Amino acid sequence: MSESIILGIESSCDDTSAAIIKGNTILSNIAANQAIHKEYGGVVPELASRAHQQNIIPVVEKSLTKANIQQNAISAIGFTRGPGLLGSLLVGTSFAKSLAMSLDVPLIEVNHLQAHILAHFIDDANPMPPKFPFLCLTVSGGHTMIVLVKDYFDMEIIGKTTDDAAGEAFDKIGKIFDLDYPAGPIIDKLAREGNPDAFKFNKPKLENYDYSFSGIKTSVLYFIQKEVKKNPDFIKENLNDLCASVQKAIIEILMNKLEKAAKELNITEVAIAGGVSANSELRKVMQDNHQKLGWNIYIPKFEYTTDNAAMIAMVAQLKFERGEFTDLRTSATSKYDL
């Protein structure tokens, strides 16, 4: 029996992406980013869904061409059903349903958050995939959670943010520093030239494994307002140190809970996933914990960290093997439990 070839489609936020997977091997992973949101300092849902409509056909065509696959060779189509921006999700969902119907192939719905985690099982994501059970710190602009992964589709959220996501905190603090959107990668870059111990910011004291990032945002805001009154050029003169100090504080918040969970649950298989897992400091601390705590760590390739269709195709492949298909009555949903 020949291996199945699956087209994955991702449109949950502001990236239109399409990928082709054969077995667990990615043959193409194409994404179109939307630069327009930079002007507004954040994603504008209406503009995002319009851009998806313009991008989706060229992106899917490009993914097929790069993979050297004809449409009639596709075994099934996987798509992000949610969670995400409803207008954006509708574009991908509608396109996937139409194409599945025209090709007469099965349709497979995918949970975007599950996909971030299961991206670790793509052939070239890691030298070796994680072993069950493992912990996955899933951290992005919209979500921050620690997930206990017992099997491919048996996941339990054991800790999550009670307010802002970590990526959102980076972006909002970046705004205070007058940085472009998205600020996370800019803070990461500037932090490399700064002193992470230059400034101290408040950290939340939550019980259990839950997170909070609204406190650090407020702490930074009040600190900056106070310092700028004394010296209007304070941000400009201390930007690298500010970025390094903020980054250190956010990564410490993330890692303290992850370390606590790993110790208390006696788990040494630990992964990170989501857009913020591209952060160089987070990756470094994970590497350090491999040495310090004896963790087996799983850090995905950069192209599998941000929103991408390769991870959607991977989940679709796993569901295809299990015969888990959805019908054409399915609809996009902005909320979708893990």
C-alpha cells in the first residue's frame, strides 16, 4: 500500500499556509505572511480574512508545485478548524471543504493547538520524536499553557495563562518601548546586546502551574513612565538592557512553572512549541535544563514554531491513519478545546 499524501491548510490568524505531507515527511511547507498588520500594531481580523482570500489559491498551488504533486494524487485534506480568528478560519475551512468535495477525498479537521504539539512528530522536526508521556510548553501570541501529552490525542492542560499570553506580553511591552509589531523577535534580537540583570520586574506568585503576564506588563509600564519623567531619552539609551531584562523575566516565569510541573510529575521528556518557542533565550534555557535537570528536550525547527501548515498536515496524517474524518457540515470555530 502506498503512503498517503495529505494537503494541510492553515489560516487561523494572519499567515496563510499550505503543506504537503507523505507519511511523516514534509514535501512542501509554504506560507504567505501579511505585512499590513504592522501599520496597526496588531492583527486586524477583517484585513486578515481578506488577505487569506487573496493568498490561499496561490499558496496551495505553490505547495503542490514544490512537492511535485498533482491534485489527483491527494489522499485527504486537513485544515485548521480552530481555535483562532473566526473570519480567517472561515476562509481556510471553506476552501478545504470545496477542494475536498471537488476531488472527492476525505476532509480532516485539526485543532491548531494540538498541531503545535504534534509538529514534534514530523520526520525532520527533531532527531528523535518525544516519548509519551511528555510535557509541552505551548507558548505563542494567543496561548500559553503546559500540556501533559499522554498519547497523540490524549492531552491534558495542567496549567494555562489567566490573562495575557507570553507572546502578547512581548508585543504589548514592545509597544511601550515603541518597537514595531510583532515585537517578540525584535526584543529577542536587541536582548542579545543587553544586560539581562540591568532591571528587575515583578513576577506573579500564582499557585499550581498557571501563568499570569498582565503584572509584568504593568510593572514595565509604571517603571518606564517613572524613568521617562526623569530622562525623556531613557528608553533609547537603555533599550538593549530593557529588552534583555524583560526577556529574562518572561522566560523565568515560563520556565519556573515548567520545571515545577516536570519535578512534581516526575517527567523528563519536555518539549516546547508555538511561536515563542523560536525565542533564542527560551531555547538556551531548555538546553541548559538538559544538562542541569537531565531533561530529554525537544525544540522544533524554526519553520515549525510559528503558524504553519506542516503541523496541520502532520495531525491530518495521524487522523487519516485512524480513519478520523469529518463531513462537509463542519464549520470553523474560534474556540476549540484541546
